[in-house]
Amino acid sequence: MNIKVVKFGGSSLADAEHFKQVASIVKADPSRRYVVASAPGKRFKEDVKVTDMFYECYEKIRNQENIDELYAKIVERYNSIIAGLGLDFDINGELEYVKSAMQHRSGRDFAASRGEYLNSLILAKYLKFDFIDAENVICFRDNGTLDEEKTNEMMREELMQHKHAVIPGFYGVMPNGTIKTFSRGGSDITGSIVARAVDADLYENWTDVSGFLMADPRIIDDPCPIKSISYRELRELSYMGATVLHEDAIFPVRYAKIPINIRNTNRPQDAGTMIVAEHTEIDSDRIITGIAGKKGFSVITIEKDMMNSEIGYGRKVLEVFEDNEISFEHLPSGIDNMSVVVASDALEGKRDKILATLNRAVHADSVSIEDGLALIAVVGVGMVKYRGAAARVFNAISNAGINIRMIDQGSSELSIIVGVEERDFNNALNAIYSEFVK
Ligand code: ASP
């Protein structure tokens, strides 16, 4: 029988009604055997995530403030879930223990991780699944990075002994026994680790949207959903700001070639988005998979006569950025000039130094910094096969009366990146979207 690993995000486990919905999803398919749970998320827009309340408790304790009132809200969140489910389960002893451990300085990550720990205890009870504490199966190294192989082995060994289990997301253990969390949104990573360990046929990631959209709905009116996207395309899009999944969640399942299905807990009838190793077929009507973009880039342009014939010029330029700990995004260049595109934030407090050191290092004829660049990535493996994809991107932008400031196309032809003035950003995105989709 095939095995599915299902991860539910915070909004899918925010209250008793959502727990019921989660249980009906899990029970609807007997292959959904391993469940990874987040902490209770927001129930409404102004609500506070339980993880954030735990972080606040930690800060208050550090500042020697009283946490009774705040902690009572956490107690109430869990107890209202239990009451709403009509569960015969007393979690107050656990809650007392957590409070006292925090007061005895058990650390910031310990505090943050308790959101998923407590929620998973309740979910395991409700589903009648076993509970496996992530601290016994997810291991970090001394330097704080995940020990993938050890984790995979321990997780696999443990899960083999359970037909059904709930595993809390977001945290694991350091070699010295203390709790360590992933970065925010890290339950996605736990789900991916579990899927790899049991060699799952599918990793279902249940959230509050029906998968990825082809573009940001705040900019494009009612964008189409993406049915299928490859891991590589997804990386290009998320790098440019499209988010639904924690970026690091891809790695554990990617090598095992396990597909991820992003699904909507509130609309289980929607197929969602499949993230796959390779597309099996490319829709000829849909040669692009998605468009994403970001504002806030700067271009540093270095000009020097005969630059192209000077060996080592590029290295010297890049060394200046390396010495200043600035990573560059793109490197468009001509025969006598080279431009380095960087996030404007990274230049803060370093502008004068960069200009001076560049001048000194490469004896440029001129060096300038221009801010206010927006980058747009048009992503799709389909573009490789179709003649004229790039021309269509550029035409669409220029027909909208927008000037293209920069073009970058990797040889993989997975994406075309264009740079435009920030004020043209929304119009350029709309122009490209209409060209390819509408
Ligand atoms: N609860 C954690 C957070 O809010 C982790 C997660 O939900 O994935 O970031």
C-alpha cells in the first residue's frame, strides 16, 4: 500500500473546527499514515499565533516580567480546542510543566517549540494515532545545522514501529539535549524529513490556499492556479518572493523524488499544486509556469575602456563585494562595462566604502550606483522548447511603454529575468501575464 505523509499548517489547526476538518481529511484516505502538525495559527486576521505567544513569554521572562496573563491565553487556546472536540484529555499538567520549564530558563527555542508539541499531543489523541516526539528523531549538529543522515536513520527506525503517528513540526534536538527549532515556518521541513524517511509516495502539505498561483494576486487580478511545477522552477519563483512553502522543505524530498502536493484544508475538493521532480508533459498553451518579482535592488555599474581584454577584471570587482560581505544577484556585462545587481538593503552603510574600494581595486573610468530597480522572473521549463518566448516577454513590456533596464537569461532557459524601474513593476507584471495567460 502506498504511504502519504500529511503536514497541516497553523491555520489548519487553529481551532476545534479545523481539527475536525483535519481528521476527516486524514481518515478519508488510509494511506495518510503520518501526520506532521504545526502550532495553532491565527483564527482571524488580528489573532495571534501560539508560536508568537510563546516567543513573547520567553521575552517577558528574560525581562523579569510576569507571564501569568499571557500564559493564561495559551492555556485557554489549547483547552478550547480540547473542549470543542469533546476529548477526554487533560493537558493542564503538560501546560504547567512547560510554564515552569520556561521560567527555569529552558531557552528560546524550547519555548517556541511547545506550540507544536502540545498541539500534536491533542491531535494524536483525537486521531487515535501514536505520538512521536520530534526531539527523539530530528537531530541537529553542534553548529546548528540539521544532521540529515542521522535524522533520516533515526526517523526511519522509529516510524517503522508505528502504523500511524503524529509528529510535531518545527523542532528537533541539539547534541547536548537542548531543543532547537528550524527557522519560522519550519514545520514544512519536518514534513519533508518524515516523507523521505518512510519513502512516501506523496508528501501532502495542507494549508489555507489551493496551491500556488501563477502570479501575486495583489498585483494580478485573479491569477490562475499552477497545476504542476518542478522543484527547480519553484526555487526560482520562491527566490523572487512567491511563498507558500518553507524553501528548505524541498531538499529532503527532492533527492528522493517524492512529489509534494500543496492542498487547501478548507477546500479539500481542490486538486492544489503538485511539485514534481520533472514535468511529465508540458502544456503547449502554458509555456510559462509562473511570474514573480521583487523591488528593492540597486545596480553598481563599473565602466572602463578595454575592460574585456583585461584578465582578472571581473574577479577583482567581485572580490570587493565579497570583502564587504555582499552577495550579488545578477551580473549583466558589456565589453567595457560590468554591472553588479545587489539587494539595496545590503548596501546600507557601505556605499561610500564600496565606491572607493572599487575605484582603487580596478582603476575604473567611472563607478556609479543606481537604486530603485525591480526584478521580474518569468519562469517555465516550457520556454526552452518554444521559439520566441523571450521575444514575447520583451515585446509585452515594451508595448506597455515600459523601459527594460536589464535582461538576464540563464542558459538553462528556466527563467528570464528582467529589470525595470520600481514604478513600472506592476504594469510590467500585468503586461507579461496578459501576454502569456489571458
Ligand atoms: N509554528 C511555527 C511558526 O509559526 C512553525 C510552523 O508553523 O511551521 O513559524
